[in-house]
Amino acid sequence: MIILGIDTSIDSVSFAIVENSSVLAKFEGGLGRNLVDNISGIFVSLFEKAKVKANDIQRCAIVAGPGSFTGLRVGIAFAKGLFAFSNVKVASVSSLECIARSSKKTGNISVILDARQNEVFFAKFNTGNEFLRIFNEEKISFESALERCEKTDVVIYSFLGFSDSPLKKIPQFFENSFEVEEVAKNRGEVAAQIAAECENLMTIDDIFPNYMQVSYAERQKK
């Protein structure tokens, strides 16, 4: 089975084409606002390297959020255009789960992404013999997220490029108390692995971003 994994939920995007657990081609890069201008060219190169075409893709794993508003929109819109006339089966993947699974660490993993206005997207997982959710994905205050992190946790974070993010304080907050690391690479590959095991599949028309919050423009309008 050939699976395409797409993660544009944070500035450092991750794409992979996987066949039966073997990576045929992948891309990792911090594109930021240049994503919309470069995504098409990146996928042309990926398909050439993997020696496959879009019609060869049997499943597509799309990291649907939460995360960057722009990144999620660009990634999902591109996938919808790519598979508009295809019968590809799609798996909607949580960005927080994908990040936790991409870590090489085992045990309790707390994932924190900046959600602006001193709030964060938070979830906690256990990556032992069986992958378990300890806290489901939610948007909470930064302080509440810190309270849910135990000293035995590995804390994985991303401030999504926001210069004033409170998450920039995480290393000093957790120094000598927690093991911390920034978001790992290979999330496109991990998303593809999740899709391979997924039973709740959908069509490309059914996939939408999971923002878990309203946009800044919507908040201003209200």
C-alpha cells in the first residue's frame, strides 16, 4: 500500500511517501509563509524521487490540526486539489498525536503548541508498549498545561513561529525538572503509519482543518 503523509500544521513541514513501511521519498523543511509558493514544486520532486504518480496513492494521511491557520489551510487545500478526481482514502490525523508518536522517547509525553493569547493546545500520551491518550487534545491556558506536566514527562513543544510566545520560556521553566525537546522531524512518515492502521477513513471532500479555535479576524469581527 502506498501512503502519502502531509503535515503542514507547524512552520517546519513534513511530507513522506511510504510503501509498506518503507519510505520512498520525504521532505522536511521550515517554509513558513513560503509554503504556498513552494508546495507544488516539492511534491513534483517527491513523486519523481518515489517514482509514483498521484493516482498510485491509495491512502493519504493529512495532519488536520490544531496548528498554524495558514499551514493547515494550504496543506489541506493542496491535498484536495491533488486528489480531486481520485478515490483515495483519507485519514485525518491529530497534530498533537503525530508529534508524540514522532518522538523517539517512551513513557508519558506532553505536547504543547502555542494557541496565542496565553493559551496552548495540549495533550498527553503514553508511548509505551501500547499508545494511550492520557489527556485528550484541548485548548487551555499555558499555566494549566504546565500543571498537567509531571516530572517524569517528556515535554515536546512548538511556539509556531510566534515571537512573543510564552512557550519560549519552557526550557528555563523545566530545566532540571523535565526533559524537553522541540517538535521532531519525520512527522509525515508517522502520519502515514497512523493512516495504515486507521479504520475510520474518509473521502478527500470530508477533510477539514481542526483549528480548535476561531481566527484572529473572526475574534475581531465579534
